[in-house]
Amino acid sequence: MADPRLKNFGRRLLTGLLLAGLFAFLALRQPQADGRLLQRDLLAMGTLVTVTVYRDDSLSPAAAERALDDLAGFLQDFETTWSVLGGGALAQLNAGLARGESVSIPPELAPLFQRAAQYTRQSGGRFDVRVGPLVQLWGFDDESRYRQTPPDPAAVARRVDALRQAPQLGADARYGPAPEVQFDFGAIAKGEACDLAIARLRAAGVRNAIVNLGGNLRVSGQKGDTPWNIGIRHPRPDPAGNAGLLATLPTHGDEAIITSGDYERYFEFEGQRYHHILDPRSGQPARGLQSVTVISRDGALGDAASTALFVAGPQWRETAREMELDQVLAVDEAGQVWVTPALAARLQLRDGITATPAP
Ligand code: AMP
Ligand code: MG
């Protein structure tokens, strides 16, 4: 198995299955709704994708199955386009940068590049898709070469300096030359994929659905007469070592629920956890939070923001304001749960969990 993505397939699949199982359990817990519920598991974007559909009278079972088949192909293509591995459009762009060339951003990538540039500005550089070389140095781009010790601080400092001096992403169709930059859309692509997947399902007549990419999800419509009920994962395992829930959220129509956490990819060294969400200004894993969940009408925004707020750490509330988000749940490094008023009004915390208002 030459492709490292395949090599890690088993581990990712297991994690994905556990997570998806948790959410699917919640989505399907209510009575089976006389064959109107369909669920399809797909592997894409390095995770298990679970799509749940509630069929209303206007949608035949065959049409629902066709929509799911189409979605599977679409997500595979999307992954190829945005992956840093393989030979897709983004990987080719990165190869051009590595050769010292000025690159032209292809039209199919341009809209998400422009949104990424906007979120970098709004977040004061906490979210930054130019962060690829730092992610590589920490080994978080490829599970087959996970580190067990932090990289040399001097090497980190060199990449941070190089990033500081490299051109910012703007509205231009060209970028570079910037041989020290590699683009990594890992902090926004899953949110964008949820948005596009829901739009595609709706175009195929599927009004009620959940598209869940490893815990980052978007819903549309509802399940018959009741809203979809979504579980938000606790960032730390329960005493038995199992992933548990922090809260559940009855959804309001069409919205995205996106989480960034320090439990997704990490190693431990001398009692300290080193995880995959890096502060581009220090080159180190961001400190201060265990997880942050953002609810918004736009998955790409929610995804970029969940990463930016995670990097902001104790200052997450200010970054949320800058990015115009009012529904956020955050767990700090002491395990204390914080929730904004707009979300507190609708969130159902699990028994034994208390949350402090974050005005
Ligand atoms: P997420 O899980 O959405 O927070 O995204 C984390 C992924 O985005 C990491 O695995 C990296 O590939 C990439 N990444 C890490 N730190 C940043 C950052 N500060 N800004 C943008 N992307 C990042
Ligand atoms: Mg993100």
C-alpha cells in the first residue's frame, strides 16, 4: 500500500466509525419513521462520512438512493481537488510553489481561496491556509509519520518567520512566488464539503438530511415532525475511556455544527499534549481550549471559525465577534464549559454538565 492515505485507512475508519456511530445513534434514536429514514456511510476526506436522509412524500426511495450515489462521487472528487496528497488541483498548486513559481489559482479553487483570505483577515491571522509547512514539520499532514517528540524549536521559528514574510492571500488570481508556503485547507474544507453536499441533495429533491463528516456536520429540514437532534462530543473520554456527549442540540432548520478539538490528532510528550491546530504566529499547538463548537448558517465559515477560535484560546469570544458568530460552546483547558447566550437558550447540556455564560 504505497499511498499513506490507504495505510492509515484502518485507524481513520475506526475513529470515524466510533464518531459517526455516536451521532447516528442520536439522529436515529427516535422511532424508525416507517422506512422514511435512510443512512449511507461513505469514506471521504480522510474520515467516515455519514449521510442521513428523511424521505418526505415528494421523494421516492429510488430518487433518494440516486441522490446518495451522486453524493458519494461528488465527495471523492472534492477530496481529490483539495487534498495536499496525491495529484489533485491543490497538490499541483503546492508543487508549483515548491518549485519557486508564481502560481495561478484555478477558477474552481478561487471562491474558497477568497473566503479563506477573508477569514484570515477577520481572525487576525489565527486561521491561515498558508500554514502547510508548519503542519508538515509537526507531522500532522500524514498519520504515517506522526512524531513522538516536538520538532526542533529553531526549525519552528524559521517557518514562522518565513510565513510572516510571505505574501498574504488576497483577491488576486495569482500567488507567489513563495517557496516557503504550502496551502492546507484542512481547517475549512470539511465545512465547505458539508455545504456543497447539502446543496446537492436539495437540488436532487432531498429536503431533510444530515451530512456528517467525522463530527463536522450540516443539517437541512427536519425528521418528519421533529427537528434533527445532534450530539456534541465531550472533548475528554468518560472514566471508562469512551467518547461521551457534552450536549445535544435540536436543530433550527438549515445550519452547520462544526467542532475543533485537541483530541483529533495529537501525541503526548513529557505530560504535554501536542495537537494538530497550530497557532501560525508561534508555530506551536494552540493552548487554552480542549474544544470549541460553532453553530452557523454556513459550514465553511463555521469550520474556519472553529479553528480560529481554538487558536484564540482564552480570547475566543473576541474572535467570535470579529467573525460575527453568536452561537459558540467552548471547553477550556481546565474542563470548564462556556456557552454564549444565543446558544445557551437552545442547547441541552447532558446530566452533570454545567456551563458558564460567556456574554
Ligand atoms: P480543524 O479540525 O478544522 O480545526 O482543522 C485543523 C486542520 O487544519 C489541521 O489538521 C491542519 O491541517 C490545518 N491547520 C492547523 N492549524 C491551522 C490554522 N491555524 N489555520 C488554518 N489551518 C490550520
Ligand atoms: Mg476548522
